[in-house]
Amino acid sequence: MRRVVVTGLGMVTPLGSGVDATWSRLVEGQSGAGKITDFQVDDLACQIACQIPRGDGTNGTFNADDWMEPKEQRKVDPFIVYAMAASTQALRDSGWEPKTYEEQCATGVLIGSGIGGIGGIYEASATLIERGPRRISPFFIPGRLINLAGGYVSIEHGLKGPNHAVVTACSTGSHAIGDAARLIALGDADVMVAGGTESPVNRLSIAGFAACRALSTGYNDTPEKASRPYDKDRDGFVMGEGAGIVVLEEYEHAKARGATIYAEVIGYGLSGDAYHITSPSEDGDGAYRCMAAALKRAAIAVSEIDYVNAHGTSTPLGDELELKAVERIMGNAAGKLSMSSTKSAIGHLLGAAGAVEAIFSILAMRDGIIPPTINLDNPSVETAIDLVPKQAKRKQVNVALSNSFGFGGTNASLILRRVS
Amino acid sequence: MSDVADRVKKIVVEHLGVEADKVVENANFIDDLGADSLDTVELVMAFEEEFNVEIPDDAAETIVTVGDAVRFLEKNAA
């Protein structure tokens, strides 16, 4: 199998547009959460979310016009705009601009989303009911389909290789990177633009996730305190929006063109819980098996893992089950492991989460800094694992593992290693 | 330019993201203004909305230039 490395990073998150803006604020321990102000929330149990800071594009703000023409933005849901922004950032960062026909055919796209254009479906449904079918735009369908994020990105950058999309709820971003890496390893492509994107901050999504009892409801007046993985006062996740995209590349291809190599994708594991549509299996077995599968593929000892970027959504049940599964897999090496949940700061980006968190794992390796689990005042359980409470920590990270678990019992783990 | 023409022009500029000076009477939406087949469907919807008129599909097919749209709307809009 061919080796696969990461050569470009891009993201739009509730902490900012771009890797630098997001990472610096994450390491400082800032929260991206706030009160929702752009739609009615007074009748919703959850009234907060982590939203992208919008502005003119300076100081880390997100200006959609920098990434997609206004006339195109009008046709699509925001998840496609975020994917366009993060993909362009990642491709620029990688320095890869496929120009010849052969280069274009060797470069593909694999971008997923958990739900895709739910906001636009909601609005169009209202239009259909109130005004009839003749008022439904011809752009309604293509602007909501999940694989149209990858479709738009491929058209913008001339990427004619594999064009694929993943839909595995909150595991989407990790599955997208893992599957794309396999396409390169097996020779279907030399370069893949891969990751996840999500725009779930709208009235219908919040109502739906609140009905699942998945969202935090006790911190509507102190939103920045709401996402608190492992803390005894946690009460659900905080919805987030954004996109994370990486450029994956065959190792020799990257080396030959002198690309900056951030990390190698050495392990990817998948598993299913076969248990419940929204609850994780009670013994954490699904999480354990997917980490074990990734470790087997990576062919490393567990003690080589320095950092785990946890799924850690801040739900009462999930956090402890994941922690137990990690303790089980680490065995005696648990005492030297650091594991943080960056969802404490950016919220839960659903289908984008795994991709954004894989990038955070890579940045931890690059800078020797582990981002904190903010708001972790009183852990609900004792553990030998360092949960990196409240403050970032300096630590050399050579190998990192990133976990994602989704509704339906779909699990993915990625293992990334620094390339010296 | 007539009032109808001004309103048509504004819609075309907004929907197709083209410069206003390109939106002349004989400009073809697809050949000259970069529209695709979906854009033309949406343009007709926007004309219907702006002028509060229904444009049947067979009539919509005959509206291929800015001038076609202006003439149709001057004749049919209230």
C-alpha cells in the first residue's frame, strides 16, 4: 500500500476563518459559543450555538464573498460555502494546483456532511406550502445535496479524480479523511481534497436535536460554559457550524514536489455499535473496536500514542463511555496519555467535527501544544488519563489519534504520525 | 429605457452577477450573459415574482434575450 501524507489544511470554525485564527484562539482557551440571535429561540429548550464569526475577512472573521461569488452563494446552503472556503485554504496551503489533464485526473474530492442542506429544505418546504410548487427554485435540489460540496469544489479547482461523499452523522469528517486516504493508498488518486462540512444552526435542526435530548439546555444565559466535556455539570452538546478540509497526498508525490508534509495517515479504523440509533453502546465496545482497528492498521504499540483528540461531545453518557474505552485500549500506557475534547471550545460541528479535530491533532504535533478541554472544573470520574483541563499544555506529540462516533452507531478513528 | 426594462435589467444583473452595461436589449441570456439552463428557469421565476405575472413554460421558452423578456412583460404584466 502506498503511504499517504497530509500536505494542506483549511478550516472555518466558530473560532474563526482559517487554521491560524482558529488554532491561536483554541490554544488560548477561548469559547466560540454564544446566544443565537438570527432566528426565534424563545420557545426552544436550547438557545445557544457555536457560530462562525462573520465580518469583512480581517482579524479571523469569515467573509463568504472571499470564497464564493455572491450569485453562487445564493443558490446553495452555507455548508457548501464553508466547504469552498476550507478547500481553497487547504489547496493554497498545499501549493498543489493541478493544471495538466493528468494532474487533474489524479486529484479527487471526498467531502461529507452529516445532514447537508437542512436549512434550505426547511425554507423551501415553507415556500411550497405557502406559495406552491412554481416558486421552488431550480437550484433548490443541487444546492442542498451533500455531495454538491465536493461537486462545487471540483468545479472550482478542476479536480477530475474520484468525486465522492460520506454521510455518517458525526463520524463523517473522520470517515471522509480515512476513505480518501485509502483511495490514495490503493492508487485511485494521487491527491485528495477531503473532509467534512456542516451548517446545522437553524431552527429546525436545533428543535430536532433538542427533541433527541442531545443538546445542552442549562446554560442559555452562560453559553461559553455550556460545552464542558467530562465535567460533572455537563448536560449535552452545543451545536457548531463550519468545515475542515485537508489535502491528502501520496508520499512520493508530495516529496517530489517539495511539499510541506504535516503528518502521515498511518491508521484508520471503522466499527458499528449495532446497538441503538442515538445512544452509544453501554460498554463502549464500538469505540474500543474502532480504535483497535486503527491501531492494527497503524502497526504501532498503544504506548506510542501521545495524544487523543476525543469525540467528547459533553453529553452525560457518551463522554464517560469513550473515556472507559480509551482507558481499556491504553492499558498501562494510560498514565502518560493526554486526551482533550476541543468541542469544549468550538462545539459539535457534526459532519465537520472529525475533519476539524484531525487538523487540531496535526497542529498539536506541529507545535508541540495540546489544546485544552475548557470548562472542565470537576471531572465526573477519576482517570489516570490527563484530560488537559482548562489550559493548553506543551508536550511533544509524535502520534495522535482522533475519535468520532455518530448516530446510528457509526465509529471512526484516525491515527496520524509526525513525519521527520 | 422603460420602467419595465429597468426592472428586468436589475433582476438580470442580480441573478447572473453580470455588469449592468452588458445587459443590452439583444443580449442572449445563455450565449452573452453566461447563464445556464437552471439560471434561465430562475430568471423567469424572478420575472414572475417582480411583475406578478404567470409565464407559462411555452412562453418561457421564447424568452432568450433581455429584449424578449421586456417585450413579453410590457405586453402581459399588469
